[in-house]
Amino acid sequence: MAPLGLLSRGELAEIVEIKGQQGCSPGSARNQLCHIEDLGLRVGKMVEMLNNEGHGPVLLKVDESRIAIARGMAMKIMVVIKY
């Protein structure tokens, strides 16, 4: 298990945990986590790393969508690398 933010370009992984996720209710940290879930990043989802260069956001493919998330949030999403 590793943070999503450490994947290399082209790696596929399954989301197994989102650290700090305790349900969606008012509060700054929880709102960010709810937004991540709204983007389709949920436990059990497969993701592909499209771009993880530099210090800015990471670019992912989830289902048929491409999304960018902050590197700090990517480090809270734990994944198991599939291939």
C-alpha cells in the first residue's frame, strides 16, 4: 500500500483507503474529502496516473475522466498498485 501521490506515470492502482475520511458533513477537511469523492475517487476504484511531475497537482484517469488533484490530497489516498 502506498500514497497515490507516489505513483509513476502509467501506473494503475486500486484505491483502498482515503485517510481522514469520516463522512461528508460541514467542516473544511471533510469538505475537501467530500469533493474528492464527488470526483469519483472512492475506495475500490481503479485509477491511472497520467502525470506526476514537479510539485504541483497530479493528473489522474478515473473511469473515462481526467482529473487533477492537489498533491497533498493525493498523499492521503492510499492505493495498491496493480500494474
